[in-house]
Amino acid sequence: MTKLAYILAASHSGSTLLSMLLGAHPQIATIGEMKLSAKAMGDLDRYRCSCGSLIQECAFWRQVREGMADRGFAFDLACAGTDYREIDSRYARRLLAASHKGRLFEYVRDAALGLSPVWRSQLPEVHRRNSALAATVARITGTKVIVDSSKSPLRLKYLLRNSELDVKVIRLIRDGRAVALTYMDPANFADAEDPNKRAGGMGGDRAKERLTMTQAAYEWRRCMEEAKHVLRSLNKSQWIEVHYENLCEDTDNTLWRLFEFLDLVPQKRIKDYRSVEQHVIGNGMRLDTTSEIRLDERWRAVLTDDELKVFNRIAGKLNLQYGYM
């Protein structure tokens, strides 16, 4: 059984930074988002691994393909088969598109999914592919814990049902106003510092992904509510809460807590996480070169009073519950 540390968060909450900081421990490895969505990565012939290589030419990912083949799986990043939502059934995909809304809703969803023969046949295969990928990465890197920064509550629900994975959850929280800004302009506030390395290393302004503040506030609130629902089904010993701001301002103590939670020796951590070879998929900051950890609170200077009023109307009460004044 492979130990999997799952980062549960709204997107752009610092999950890639956290996964790379954790991956600098010699007993932890991460490939970032293990759901490996080709749609999210875009043009795989131009997408770059965090090591800087084109991902299709990366030696590490070649080892992953070979390791998966040894376990009986044909592995292709274009259709990795590790995303529970990419099922060959329109009916199942529609059911899986809905947010995680609590125990009763999930009971109904499971019952409806059970009516799909495609879902019943493919779910065990997706389970096997996820556990095989985690075990393959652990073998290649010689590590005990694999970090998955996929963030999705629904994905976590199914990973928890995978009998070949020992899942621990890291609940990562960031001020909703900062997250909303990243949704409004992801290229400038949630990607690599070098514009040429944005969008997976292909460059571009990501204009089609931009949301209004109204949309951004609702999206952040939805993500937070989903996470809250899935955590209610877990024993407190299975998860730990971390704030992005503490990770940036008190990095050593925050990581110490996390390493102890994962039953690892905190002192073995390598502080210069950029000095450790990592092969991460996810946020563009993985392609930056600086090891400096800076708290990003640009929202304070960028968001207008009117935008803040919109956020507070939609999500301010929830933001306050998490300690953000």
C-alpha cells in the first residue's frame, strides 16, 4: 500500500508551492496533479515539465511510462486514465460534473452512477491506474510518500475508496480575495513570473480563462464548501489544516507540522527546494527559478473597492470564518 498525501484546496491556493516544498524531503516525491488532465495541460508537445524539459521528452516521464508498462498499463499523458471524471460515458460524466454536496447527495450520486455499466467497469480500472502510478513514482524516486496536488474534493472521495492507497489529507486554505484575483487574471497572478513560460511553458495571456469578480467569488466559495463537505466524512486523524499565509511566513514550523503528520523525520528536509530534482505538473510557478518564498498579497493593491464589495457580498462571511478580516 502506497501512502498518498492529498492536497485539498481551491485552485491557486499555493498547492504547487506546497507540493514542491514537501517534495524536497528525501522520503517524499510529487508529480503535482496526479489526475493528469490533458485538457488542462494543453498542447503536450509544447508543455514543459518542471525540470525544464518538454514533458514528452523528459527522462523521468519516460521512466514512468516504462514503470507503468511493467505493471501492465499502457501509459500516455494524453489519456493517462487517472482522472475519475474522464469516463467513457456521457451519463456518468454528467453525474460527475456536479459539486460534492454532502453525504445524502453523494449517496444519490453513487446510486445513479451504479446504473451505468461503463462506470461500474471503468471505476476499478481508474483505481488501479492511480495506485500503480503512485507506486511507480515511489519506486523510481525511492520514497515513502507521494503528494497529489489535484485539489478536487470529488477526486479525493474516490481516492479514499482505493484500497491500495493510504490517503492523508492536507487541507490548504488561502484568503479568498487573493484566490479571486487569480481567477480574474490567471496569467499575471497565478502563473510563472516569466511570461514566456506561462500556460505550461507555451506563453500567452490566458485571457479565455478570466472570470469576473462575481464569478470568481462564487467559484472560491463553491470550492471551499465542497472541501468542507468531504472532510466531514473523515476522522480528524486523517487530515490537517494549513494556511497559505503561514506556509509563506512561517515555512519551517508549518512544514515541520506536516512532516510529523506524515510520520516523517522533519529534520531531513532540504530547505532549498529548487535544488531538488522534481518533475511537477500544475501551476506555472513550478517553472520559476527562485527559491525565495514570498507571501503574495497583491490583491490588497489591485482589487478595487467595488470588487471587494462584490466579493464580500458573495463570500465575505465564509472568508471571515477562516480567519480573514
